[in-house]
Amino acid sequence: MSQNTPGAVPPLPSQPADEAARAADAGAPASAPAYDPARDPDDTGVPTSLHGEIDDVGRGFLRALFDLSFRTFITRRLASVFYLVGLIAIAIGFIVYFVSGLVSGVNALFFNVGAGISLIIATLIIVPIAAFLSIVILRFLIEAVVALIAIAENTERTAENTRGR
């Protein structure tokens, strides 16, 4: 049987996975650095936990909020709040349009059966699709704003590091 034929069984590995992992660990240098999230090149800068006292975080936020020079950005700190508020608004809109569409469809059944059925089917199809697309667009917009601010912060950091050269 050749490798490309359908139903061909792939060859078994030469050793079990746990033995391969032990052999790889044994061959790894002992001085391998541990993972450091602060040095991660893919770090977006969005805080994953609160470091320090809550009062310090609140003071930093208020200081950034009333920074008239706009040197400190607060959008990255509030991105998850904006997303949550947007999701709640989309959910409320979904419920309102879904219920009103179904009620209108049922009411239309008494006057024109075809129109009522069409309205109910359209509501069952269009409202969930519109809600889903709204969530996707909201996520794209918030990610775009956060990315722009990350670019601005990184550009400022680069400019600060290259001024004296």
C-alpha cells in the first residue's frame, strides 16, 4: 500500500510520546530560561491582572482620564468594558427585534396568512444573522482601536529610545 492511497494506516512512531518527552527534557539545557510574560513579544499590553493596590490603579486611571496632553491612553484599559456594554446593547436589540418581529408576524396572520408566515420566517433568519454580524463588527472595531493605540504607544517608546543617538 502506498502512502497516498485512501485508508492507508500511518506508520507508528518509534517510541511512545511520554518516552519522547522525557528524552527531550533530558537533552534540554538546564539553563533554559523560564517563560517571562513581561518579555513576550506578542504581549498586547492589556493588563491581565491588577498589580499593586486598587487605589493606585484607580488613581492612575483618573490621572489618565484628566490628562489634557493625551499622553496616557485609557482605551486599552476600557476595551473590555466597551465590549461588554456593546454586547449588552446588541442582546437588548436582538430581543426587541426578535419579539416584535414574531408578534407582528402573528398579528399579520389574521389579515394575510402569507405575509404573516413570511414575516415570522424572515424574523427567525434575519435577526440572528444581524445580531451575529453586529457582534463581529463590534469586536473588529474595538480590536482596531486597541491596535492603533498599541502602535501609538510603541512608536512613542521607540522615539524615546532613539532620541539621544
